[in-house]
Amino acid sequence: MLVKVEADTGEYGIGEIWNNFPSWGMYEKITTLKYGIVPMLIGEDPLDIAGVNTKLLRALTVLGLQWGALGPIYQSISGIDMALWDLKGKHEGKPVAALLGGDVRQPVQVYASGIGPDGIEPLIESHQAMGVTAYKLKVGKDADKDFRNLQRMRDMLRPGDKIMIDANQAWDRETAVSNLLRFQAFQLTWIEEPLCCDDFGGYRMIRERTGIPVAGGENLYGERHAMLALEHGALDVIQPDLSKNGGISEGRAMAEAARRANVPYAPHFLGGAVCLAASLHFFAGVPGGVWLELDANPNPFREKLFTAPFVVKDGTLAVPEGPGLGFELDPEFVDYYKIAVSAPE
């Protein structure tokens, strides 16, 4: 889901709002934008990103807690914030990475995710040809199958390659410990979201009982939630998702909170090309990153949305060098996939 923020000068920026599932999620976000966010943006200085972000978060975080809808609110703010950074970079003629204090000339190391539980071999082989050296396997539904997949993955990988696993919050505490003790022999780089994302005590217990590093953060909303997780000792790696957690601004706050706790970050990414571009600039500009996630599965919204598609080379992606987020949308692709959806009156 893309959002365009336009200034009265005609300058504009593009952002991405996470909208993978549920299928009705776009209606929540369109309504949140129309009634909750857009009226607050009119008349604001689009170059004052911190001021706009503070205004939105102060007004809408409490509403989100009362409504039980932090997700739609923070995801909608994410797209706005991302677009404002794009707009500011274009206005100043600088890449967003430079605005964040980084260097676009340094490529970003990626790991391949979204592998399994079925058909793991072709995805691994295709990404080995791109020089990728770290792979994340989906687990959580069938422990025996997960074990066999880990064996097969280990056999296919080269010495020194890394294996991560992602349970997508599938286990309870005892199941997680039982399975992870069984998986210890594979020397896992991390287990991602073994339990419900807010079971911080459970995450800490898993770290202590298994010795396997725990990763999470895609479903934490902003710096406040990240600090709670870190204060509980829940995470070895934090994973901000710039299209979910509040955008580049809140993602940076999450990464800085993690740095103070001596915890590295590895951006979560499972979306389209705009969020990938933002994540690359973020990684280049914010210290403390270790890997950037790259979904190994085909996705036209990642591969064909831009006039110049991303290319993985030697296990890395280049940071777009143009001003802002550094991309041009393919107008024919946008027109083909554009749908008319309106918020209720």
C-alpha cells in the first residue's frame, strides 16, 4: 500500500504502509489516514519530520491503545514518515542515507528469508548463485519436518553460512524450549518470534534455557514497545520494520534504544520496493545493523515497481544513490495494479 505526501510547492514523497494481511487491513488504514492522520497534516511543514512525527504519535498512540488498534495507526504513520523523508531528501538534493548521516556507497549485506516449509531447495540454490551467505527457514507447524528441513539446509550450505529460523509466534513456552533444544545442533544464528511477540518474559526464558539468540521486533510499535522488550532482556537482535513500526523515524529510535542496550538490529522486510529502498537507506545511515532481510520468494511489487529494479550481487544490495529514497516508480505497473478503495463517509 503506497502513500504520496505532497507539499504546496509541488514536491512530494512516496511511502509504503504494510498491508500483507489480513485481507481487510487496507480498509482500516485508509480510514485511519482519512479521518485520523490527514487532517492533522494539513498546514504542517513537511520538512519538519520530527515535529510532524511527534504530533501524530502524541495524538494517536493513546487513541490506538483505547481503540486496540496500534497496528493500523503505526503502520499508517510509517508510510507518512517514509514519504516525508523521501520528500526532504528530494528537496535538499540528498539521499535519505546522507540525511541520516550515512554513506550510500557502501552495499548492504542481505539474508534470504521466506524459505519453507516446502520447496526449500530452489530458493536456496537461486540465492547461493547471488552470493547470499545467510538463510532463514520458516518453522513452527511440524517439528519433525522442521528438523528435516534444517538438515537439508545445512547439507546445502557452505562452511560459514548462517542459518536463522522464524516461528512466527507459533509456539507456547514449553514447546519452544523442547523444539529449540532439539535444534541446537544446527548452531542457529537466531530464532525469530518463537512466542507471542509481547511475551517478553518468555523470550528471556528461552534465551536462558536454550542459549539460542532470540530476534524480534516487527510487531513492536515504536520506541516505547522496543524499550519494554529490551528492559526485559527479551532480545539478542531487534528487527524494526519501517512499514509497520512508525517509519524511518521510529525505526531509528528503536535501533538507538537497542544500541544503548548493546543489541544489534536487523531490519525486518516483507513488502514492496519502496520499503526495501527505505530499509537500505536506513541501514546505511543508522549504526548497529548486521543484516537486512530479503524475501527469497518472487514478488512483483518488489521486482517491478521501480524503473530500475534491485539486483543482489555478492550477497549485497546497493543503496539507491538518487535524492530522497532514490527511485522512480514505473507508471505502467502502478496503473495496472492500482485499485479504487474509499473510506466510509
